[in-house]
Amino acid sequence: MAKVIAIANQKGGVGKTTTAINLSAALGETQRSVLLVDMDPQGNATTGSGVEKESLELSVCDVLLGGCSCEEAICSPEHVKYDVLPSNADLTAAEVQLMPQRGRERRLAQALAEVSDKYEYIYIDCPPSLNVLTLNAFVAAQGVLIPMQCEYYALEGLSSLLRTIKQVQASVNPKLGIEGILRTMFDGRLKLGHEVSNQLIEHFESKVYRTIIPRNTRLAEAPSFGQPIVYYDKSSRGSIAYLALAGEIIRREVSRQAALQQGAQQERSAESEQHPKEPGAEPENRVAPSV
């Protein structure tokens, strides 16, 4: 069963799509199976993965409107190690058509359930606004990864996004939470960047990833070549940062699974202590001897 994460921020230009593409690619380099879902009508995650959005026969739009299955619309670009559920401008029309329909916010969740067993991670690149497309992503996801720049106005946008997550959690998806906060486009020469970074750590503690994505020219160039940074320039600072982020995410998941197993073992031990077997008691399933 895949771990489904929405990558979102209601403020544009924070490295959201860059993170969706390059994190998917970095995890693919570690032999993890990944699906990148492009839920933005601009289709930047699609073109940034090397898929021609203008020549798509099927896209996430068709999936949401019931025109095809999720598996039918998924692309497997030859030069990357992850799959893509692509998008283009047709998705704007889908948003309009979905508005009056019942259960519109669960369309993506239902579609992804069909392919969830094929992947370890599913990342959803959300549009930079709260609409029915973002709501579909939040209902389908188990957590939200929030890329943000370390600047004053980014904190205001973060507060708004957190309110949205709480509202979705309270109404349609109680499992939704903050998966992590990623500091992007970081410039270590700026005092404000360090101040905002420290505020994030103070308020969100372990939710803030230790990995920081630097401001990097090669990282900005890669989308114009339709390539994730790990293929465009693997030795660049941007590539090294996203590979480090992939490693951090894998370690977090291993730790989380270990904690869940330990908790389950403690529960079983507690139950055994509360209901100990009486000495000499017959096993419940013992077969009676034949006469």
C-alpha cells in the first residue's frame, strides 16, 4: 500500500513542483517505486518529467471525470525511474464539471486506490490555490509536504495552509496531517532566512526536514530540458540536496514503522499481563481424546 503525500502550498513560487519532480526522481534512484500525480492545470510536473502535455491522449482529467482508469492514463517516461499521471490545461475544464457533482472531492482517492499496491510512494503536485483539485489531493493523501521559502510572507501563507489542513481533517479526511516542512530556495547569506528557519524549528520541531534545498542555478535550469536535476546534473548542489531529502524520508519511514511494531508488541504484552493463563489450564483449542 503506497504512502500518499500531497505537496502543497497556497503561495506560488516556493518550489512546490520542483520538489514534486526531484523528490520523485531521487526516490526512484533508491529503487523505490514512485508515482507522481500532476494535479495542476499548468502541467509543469508533467513537462518537467519529460512528458509532452500537449499530445496526451489520456490525463488525470479523464481519470477524474470517469473517462478512463488511473492505470490507463499513467505514463512511464523512458528516461526517469518513476511513473507520471500527467496533466494539461484540460484539467481546468474538469474542475468546472466536477463542481456540481456529488462526491467530487473523493474522485482522486478512488482512482489511486486502484493502483496503490503498485507503488511505495505517491506524490501529488497541487495547484497553488485552494480549489476542488487541491481538495481531491488532500482527501486522497495521508499527509501534506509543505515546501516554503524562509521569508516573512511565507509564514503568512503557511498559517493559511495549516487552517485549510485542519478543516479538511475535521470534515472529510481525519488521517490528514503535516508530513513535513521543507525549506527551499535557501540563501545562507541572508539573516532573515536563518531567523525564519529558526522559527519553523521552534514551532514545528521534528516536522521540519533537516535537509535544506539551496538556491541553485542548475536546479532552476533542469525543467527547461524536461529532466529532474538528478539526471540533468547529478553533481550539483540541488541534486545532492534532493538525494539527501530522499534518504531522510526513507529513514523517517523506517523509524515510523519500527515504532508502530514496538507499540503493537507492547499492546500484546499488556493484554497478556491483564489476562494471564491459569497454571495447568487446558488450551482452548485442545482436541478431546477419543474414547
